[in-house]
Amino acid sequence: VAVVVLTAVCAGEAGLPDPAELPAAEGPRLLVIGDWGAGSEAQDRLGEAMAVFAESGPINAIVTTGDNFYHDDEDALMEPMDWATEADIPFWITWGNHDIESEERIKVINDVFDDPPRWTVRRWGPIEVVLLDSTQVTNPGQLAFLEKQMTGSTRPAILAFHHPPWSCGAYLSTPGIIEEWLPLFDEDVFLVLSGHDHNYQRFVTDEANYVITGGGGQAHNDIRQCEPGLPENVEAEATHHFVALELIDSNLVLTAYRSDLSVIEQVELPIEN
């Protein structure tokens, strides 16, 4: 997988930059956030940063990597994202373990996000964004959906789900994902987005980049030494953050932003049909 690392800078001032100081959007954009609905000060700060970033150009959708809500006060949890709901930006959510802790939590999520499917596919330009439910790894219906998606489409694909196959954080790797799902991923999958670990990590294999983006508002998890045999972990930072994806020409530019809108890293991923 060809990857060009464009920038990696240290955190700047605590205050947020003026939107005019941010690079203007050059193409369609998605934002990605995970493990975010905590009702915390960290979530508030990150929501403010995302709102400022969104002033630099349109956002097509917000993809979540699960654990959307940690309790049931939907007003408190969604307030930091008021800027998105007021702009009618759709949420493409995936489900995490905290989202299904109770029937009341499930009801709140269904009410807020209009009964989001447990697995589905969204079209974004030339790319298919496949949303999966990693709380039901062996569900026969989901496995059939994933296999059909992998064999029936030749479009470049981004996959999003909560539990990462590999991690060098608090939760380590997820054997079920590795055993049940990874063998189904085909050559069209070039980016996989997960959460669960409350930090930022990026792994690289010969086929794809695997990004953990779980720093949306809960207390972050420290990075630890990777287990033997994992793919190369090329970036890791325990910080609150969100990820921006932008289509520019035949490339996807992935930028991970801290809460002050300084950049953790920016990478350019070629989109190959």
C-alpha cells in the first residue's frame, strides 16, 4: 500500500485557530469520531474544534466508530455536536459495546439517529463506506452481508466498525475480528476505521491502513508496547482527536486532528479501482 506522509506536527496553542487560517476544503469530506458520547469537558472541546474545522468547507457526513453514548442523557451527549445537527449533516454510525448496554440506551440511539442499521453501505464519491457491527461478529446475516459486499462490488472500500483487529493500547487485539472478518476483506478495502481504544493508532499491512480513532471524549488509554506478530504500528498517540477524510483527485487525504486543531499526522492514500 503506497502511503505518502505529508505532515506530523506537535500541539500548538491551547486556543483554536480562526477558520480562515485552516486549509480550505479541496474535495468532499467526511469526519470520523469514536468513543465520544461521554458528556465530558474533553468531548465539549473536541466538538468545538470540529465546529471550527467545519467552517473551512462542507462536511458530507460524520462517521462514528462506535460507543456513541455512555449514558442516556441525549441532550447532554449531543450538545457538542449541535453544529452538525443544525447543518443537517448525517451521522453514519457504527455500534459499540456501550451502545447496547441496556434497552434504554438502544432506544435513545435509535431515537437520535433514526434507527440506524447494524450493518449497511454508504456511497461517498467513488468509495463505498461499509458500516459493520463488531458486537455481533459471528451474526450469520452480517457475515452474509459482508461476504456479498466483498465479492459483489469492485469499488474502493472503507470499512468502519468499533472493535479493532489489532491494538497497542488498553484492549489489545480482537481475535474474533481477525478470525471471522479479515479473511473476507478483499483487495478493494484500502482503509479500515475502528475505535474502542481511546487513542489514535495507525497500522499498515500490504493491503490497507488500519486506523484506531477512539479519542472522542472518554478518558484516553495509554499506548503500550505492541504484542509480537502485529502489523507495523506507524503512528500512536494517546490524545483526544477526530479524523478528517478528504477526496482530492485520485487520493484520499487522512488527517488526524487534536482538540486544538494541531495535526497528529496527515497521510495520502491512493484510491485504486
